[in-house]
Amino acid sequence: MDGEFRQKAECVSALGRGFMHSEILFAANDAGVFALLEEDRTASQIAQALGWPARSARMLLDALAALELVTRSGDHYRNAPAASACLVPGRPAYQGNLLRHHANIARLWAHLGEALETGEAVPRDVPERTPEQLRAFILGMHDVAKLSAPEIVGAVDVSACRHMLDLGGGPATHTMAFLEANPAMKATVFDRPAVLDIAREEVARAGLQDRVSFLAGDIVADDYGTGYDFVLVSNVIHSFGADKNRRMVQKCYDALVPGGLLVLRDFLTDNDRSGPRSSLIFALNMLVAVGEGDTYSFAQVDEWTREAGFIEGRSLELAPQTRLWMANKP
């Protein structure tokens, strides 16, 4: 095999082995390894702390070192900077909850072939997420959103707005970011009851409970109220089919006062669906997990907002995974 083909073969093989890297990370995160490795530890010390065989601990630590998440000096291991910043509970960039959600989703991805054949989500033993899975998902979204929310707040001028609707607001991460930047604003977070229980905890922790109200309901079936001058729909439309999203956008229009602003933030694709890479891959996540979900192009959301009555919209890309579509009500 010549060098060119060997390089291509290794690239394909590396893609195939990617699941191994993920499972190493999931196992270490679930076991609490990274919290222990904020100090130098030997494999024997880690094994004793976790109740594992020493051989198991040594194998995992060596693998984490190979992935550059852990450094090794002789028999001692310690978190590398990325692990220290993102995998130790309590750190500002903590991603552990998100990894637990990814671990849950990975079980579904093992059945991607079945989903492609049927066009439907992978059947689950339990139709709805367990409370533990829901909490991992919602707090995982909080882990992600708290890193990008300040960027969105800085890019969207809502200084004249007084009442925000955070539709499908999850843990209220964006609500809190916008309220902290706009002291005269109040907000309503709309989501399912179990999700709002988590949102209330986060809002209270931030000391913003006097400026936030909570509205429980079904995004597809229920109304959102009225009188808002700013509606944010962040990472929601990928969970639904196009027809449901059309109805959602129409209800957002009805909920806004004249001149009000709608901001759709999602894994929006280029109009020819040539990218971004992360958005195209994420569409398959919606297939295996939800069935009807998908990722949509700027042209598609433009069509929905025009049909609802919004004036000409505009796009803004802050990062490949942070793309916005903004439109005002006449």
C-alpha cells in the first residue's frame, strides 16, 4: 500500500475508533476521576478511592494521558489544563453534565442504521427520559449555553426591550444573561413543568427570581401569552418537523408587540447544506433521538418568518454552532 492510500486508510480507521475515545471520557467523568486528579495521584491511589482493581485504574489513566486529558510524571497522574478547566465540578467551563447527556445519546447512536432504515427515532425501553437523564440533559445545556450566552447578548441589541420570552428556555441560561445585561428587563421562561423546576433553581441561585416568571406548557400545543417585545428561541427548532416550526413561529409573531424582535438560534445550515459540519452531523442526532427533528437552513427559517408576517429577516453567525436568524414584527 503506497503512502497516499495508507494515509486515507488511517483517516477512515481513526473515524471508526472515535467511539473508544468517547467511552473513555464518559467512564472517567461518571467515576469522578477528574475531581481526584486535581492533585498528583498514582494509579493505586485512584483505584483505592474508587474501589477499582489497580490494573483497571492504570489502564484508564494511561488512556486519558494518551488523549492528552491527563499528564503523567513517573507513576503520578494529574489533570491536563483542558480537564482541569472543563471536567472538574464547579469550574466555570464545566462540561460534565453535557458529557452525561452525550453518554445517554450514545446508546441510541449505536442503532443509527435502524433509524436510517425506518426514518424514525430509535425505540427506547422507557419512552420518556428518566428524571436523572432529564437533569443531565438540562444541566448539560446549561454547561454549553453559559459559554455562548454572553456572546449572543453582546451581539443582539435589546436595550429598549422590557419583557422577554425565553421559549423552550430550559435552565434559563439565556434569560439570566440577558437580564444581567439589561437591568430594566423582565422575562418569562416557557417550558415543560419538570424543566421549569430546574430553571427555578438556577434563577434563584442567580438571585433573579423577582424578575422572572415561569409558564409551563407544550410548545406545539399551547399559547405563549402576549405583550413580549423580545422572543428568544434557542436550540429548539431542531427538535421539530417543519410544519410544527411554522406554527411555532406564527405563535411567536402573535405573542410579540408591534416592532418586537424574534431571535432564532439553532444549528442552522448553509442554504445548500454544505455546512457547517457540526450541523449536518447533528441532524442525525435528531433522527435517532427524536425522529421528526432536523437541522434547517437560513432559507427555511426565512420562509417561516415571512409566512408568519415578519419583515425581512437577517442572519448572524457568531460561531459554526451559534447562528442566529432575527426578524421584527411590523
